[in-house]
Amino acid sequence: YAESQMNITTSSGSPNKLLLKRGDTWTITGNWGPPSPSIVDAYGGGAKPIIDFPTTDDHFSMGAGSATSGWGLSRIVNNINITNSSGDRLTDDIVTGTEWGSTLRDCDLEGGGVKVSHTAGSTPSQHVKLLILEDCTVSGGKRFGFYSQYATWIGHIGTSFTNSASENQLEHQWYVNICRQIFVDDCYFANGTGSGNFGMKQNSVVDALFRNCELTDLRTA
């Protein structure tokens, strides 16, 4: 019901909020994400509310925008624990999105990685614009902790990426390919479980700044 009301409101272009009570668990079958634009946050005291996807390949969607989406249509998610309880960690992602300006703050993502990519083309005008991860934890993705292709303005601040890439496919906690203008500050990369696992890998990246980061228990050569 709450989501349907958000859809009614946001269809006219006005942002809205969905507040989940701390300590509660919401179980969702199938892929799901809030409408755009909107804010999802927690209220009350106690542990962060949990949004759980019990099916192996289901995920939380931050939108499916395009190079023509423009600004002001993003989803902002704060203080939520997004999990996969299937018993088999995701082969791909638990959070995915291509909406311009998508933001996750103080969220715990367990059982999968974050994937932001666009297939429209490799030129900067066709890139996804701006994905923010701030003060989050990301763990348990089989292929990666974070993966992005064809994106511009990626900002990761105070976020940890651990225990991912056991499948030895993309094999890295953090991997970006053909991206521009990346800022990574005060982040932590650890406990790579794959034989070819690196903490960070970048391919064909332009204008990247990494500052105050720590990598430990990872393959380095």
C-alpha cells in the first residue's frame, strides 16, 4: 500500500518518503525498488530495518535510467539493511541501478555486490551519472563487491567492501571498467576469497582519485 501511494505521488514529479520501522524485517520475492524520485529511510530505535530477498537472484533496484534521464529523478536510500537469505550468495548483485544521482547512505548490503552499468555506449555523454555510496558495508557477493561500466562521477566515502568474489569470475572487491571521474575516500577492502582476487581494479579509467583507503588480506600481485 505504501509503495502504491508513493507511485501516485511521484508520478507528478514530487519526491516522497517511505519510512521503515527499525527492528522490522520486510521479505520481498522478486526484484523491487522504490519509485523515482523518492527517499527510503528508517525511523524509531534499534537495529536497521531489513529488506530481505530470499530468492537467490532477486535484488534491490535503484532504477533503470538512461543517458537522457537527467537530474532530479534519483532514489536515495538511508539506514537500511538489504540482505539475501537464500543460503546461496548471489551470483551477481544485490543492489543494481543506472538512475542518475542514486545514493545509498549508512546501508548494510549482505549477500551480494553493487552493480552500476550502462550498455548504451562508451562515450561520456552516454554514461550513467553519479552513484554515491557513503558509510555503507558491502559483503558476500560471489563475483564482486562493486562493479561499474560506462559510468561518470562515482563517489564512495567511508564504505567497506569485504568477503566478496569467491567465484573467480570478475574476482575483485571493487572493479570499474571504462569509467570517468571517480572519487574513493576512506574506504576499506578486505578478505578476498577468490584465487585471483584483487582489492581494486580499474580498466580504461580517466580522472580517478583514491585517498585514505586500506586494503588487507587480498592478492596484490
